[in-house]
Amino acid sequence: MWSVQPVLKFNLISIKVYNNEYMKYPRTYHLPFSPGATSDDKRLQDGWFDYYKGKEVVFTEKLDGENTAMTHYDVFARSHGAPTRSPWSRNLWNPSDGLYWKIKPYIAPNETIYGENLYGEHSIHYDCLTHYWHMFAANDGNMWYGWDEVKEFAKILGVQSVPELERGIIRDENEVKDIIDDIMSHTSYYGWCGREGVVMRIVDSFPITEFPNYVCKYVRANHVQTDEHWAKNWKKAELVEEKMN
């Protein structure tokens, strides 16, 4: 469980310790009916719904950005080989006004928090974007925090959590598909654009090792993934408040 008290003591550690002690966000399995799964992706197998049956679940919008992680020691992109210092994550690590330095004192040494960073615009143009970084998960090295804990942690840190779209106990696989079909028929929480997809997870906390059983995703068909060309031509996303000035 996270603590609301700032962590005032910390140790200098090497990149090797980062790799050993802090887990990058696991690969999220696609639902069997997710049209955006590629040959490199993993899909849920028969019997997957048994893990969700009778449990409260939440559906959140899968935002089109960069998966980032923050620990008490630094901020990382998808790879945890070294802290990120990319220009499209400057809003996080910038020494003068980066988000990471504002919230670092509230992240315990054993905690990792995860979020989607929309500072660099990817395939989807969000025309009503209000925040760049959106928190969607956290763990303490042993347990993934429950969804309500994640939202409360985000409030304490003063950051936005990913949009919650639906929540409840689902009866069967067909109901999951119906809910997602309805969600995907609407525009994004952040504008008139379409949604990249949906993430479904159980509301309760669960052990680190159980991630593949309790978190899954649906991605729209033909979603364009970021490649090496994007890094050469990337552009900063624009917040609503910037458009009004």
C-alpha cells in the first residue's frame, strides 16, 4: 500500500540495480476479439474469462502515447535499461519544471507508478487534451494496487488518471464484447477523434505474478504503431489551454 508521506531519504543506486529491482510494465495480452493484435502480440487463450468471473472490473481508455514508469530514483520509458531523457518525455524529466521532480518525494523506494505520456503526439490527434501524463497503474514490488488505490494515489500526486469508461461485474465473454463495442463506437474522452482501444482490469489489487490473468486490452484495427521515423519528426501535442491563449 502506498504512503501519503513524502519519502525524505533515498540512496544513490546504479543502473544495474534499476534493472534488477524495478519491473518494466508487463506485456498486456489482447482479448481474443481484439482486431489490432499483430503476429508479435499475445492473445488470451480459452478459459481467460474464468479469472474475471464474479469480479468487479473496470474499463479504461487506452491512450495513444508513451508508456512511462516513475520510481523513487528516476523516470523510465518502455525500456528500463536507462532513465529516459528523450525530447518527447521532456515534460517529465526536465530539471526546471519536469513532473517527475514534483512527485518524486511521494514515491516510496519500493514503488513504481506507470502512466501514458501524451507530450509527443503519436497516431491520434487529441483535440481536447487537458493533461499530458495519465497514471494507470502502480505496484509495491509484490502487489499491483487496486484501481481505486491508483486513482487515490493519482489525486495525492496531483496527476490525472486514465479515463474510466465503464465499471461493474460482468456475466460472460459476450458482455465484455458488447461493452467494448459500445465504447469503441464513441469518440475519445479527449476530443472528436476515435479511440485507440480499451484496457480491462479487475478493480481489486492482485499479486505481481498474476498480471496476465487480470489485465487485458482491445486495440482498434490498423492502429499505426510508432517507428524510428516518428522519432525524427515528432511534434509536441497541444493542450486545450494552449489553444486558448
